[in-house]
Amino acid sequence: MPNSSRKLAAIVFTDIAGFTELSAHDELKSLKLLENQRRIFQPIVSEFGGQWLKEMGDGLLLSFESSLNAVRCAVELQMAARAVEGLALRIGIHQGPLVVGTFGSELRSDYTAIGPTVNMASRIEGACPPGEVLISGELCDLLPEDLAEDAGSFQLKGIDGERRLYRLV
């Protein structure tokens, strides 16, 4: 694709736990929560050299050239989220190759990332309990030993076999 390139990156997926229920019962409160998330998180992502690729409802797709910066940013996001009522985050992180660029049609195109690395980060986030950060084994192998602990084996949606995931401590 002419408007894309391949690169190695750490992908961070976030999701607000309970957001669907909140938005069904209190639309104004859910919109304020999204505004707060954006206002608070954008400077943190920038501080750690991250790229704010996309907002998907209440979820975020972030990219980092440094896996350590991705992990440090995720910890800061969780700490900031704890100070905001209703902002219980699930965060999943995976590192690998991906394609970044502008994808879409003539009517609408977005700068984003695609590929198995993005899909895996999304599936890890889906397995994550609120208030935690789960990372893949591939990412864990790149980090200092004291940053993560074994969270167990998980069957991730659309992924063959179980995957061992690690919890940031």
C-alpha cells in the first residue's frame, strides 16, 4: 500500500471497564468520562514518546517504538485513571511487527496500525481484569525481570492455543 510502512512497535490497547453499561444509563456522564480520559491521557502518552493512533469508542490504540516506554506509560495511565471516578481501565500490550499508515476509502481514511501484533494486543486487553496491565510473553522477555509476574495461561479470542500472559507489578 502506498501510504503505509512496516515497523516493529509495542502496541497498547486500553478499554474502560463497565463503559457500555454506563453509556446505556447516563450518556452525559459517559461523554464526560471520555473527555477526561483524552485530556488526562494525551499528555502522558506524549511524555513517553507514544503515538495516539485511534480512539474506538472508549478504547485507545497507542503505539510505542520502545517497549519499556509502553510499559511505563501503561503504569502511569493506570495510576492517573485511579484518580477519576468510573475510569477503571483494562490494558493489554504486545510487541511485534505491524503496518502503519492511512487506510480507508475516498470518503474516510484514518492513520492507524494493522496486523497480528495489533490483534494480539487487543485480545490481551480483553483478557485483562479492570485496573491491571497484562502483557504478552514476547514483550515480557524484553523487560527487566522484576517488572512483571506470571498471570497464567489464557485462551484468547481468535488465537489458537493458550497463551501465557504476564501482569505488570
